[in-house]
Amino acid sequence: MKKNVDPRLTEDVDQILKEIGLRIKSQRKQIANNYEDFARTHCFNKVTLSRIESGENSSLKSIIILARKVGIQIEDLFKGIQ
């Protein structure tokens, strides 16, 4: 049986994913303006990269790997997010 999730909680998590995506995208653009070029050069799946930067639901593992590839420390990735 699936539990009902408070829609406010889901919206809040969606906003957090969007913020993380924007932080990663901003840093990635300093390395390569084109996400496909970045993905190819850094051996990262371009679809996964696009999803993370768009704030779509992605695995925490993929987010951490990508953050490291763009040079963001994990504590900075989540800094100020409540």
C-alpha cells in the first residue's frame, strides 16, 4: 500500500533539485558552454546531465559524481538548502 505524500513536501524537494541543478549548470558552463561537449569530454551521460541540470529526479550518486566533475565540493552543493 502506497502512502500519500504531502504535496508541499514534494514541491519543496522539487525546488531543492532545481537549485542543485542550477548550481551544477552554472559551474559546468564555466568549463564548457555546451552540455553535450562537456558530457563527451568528461565521460558523463548527456541525458543524465541534462536531467540533473533541469532539476529532474536523479540518483544522488549521479548528482555527486557530476558535482565532482564540475569541481563543486559536496558541502557547497547543498550549502544554504533547508
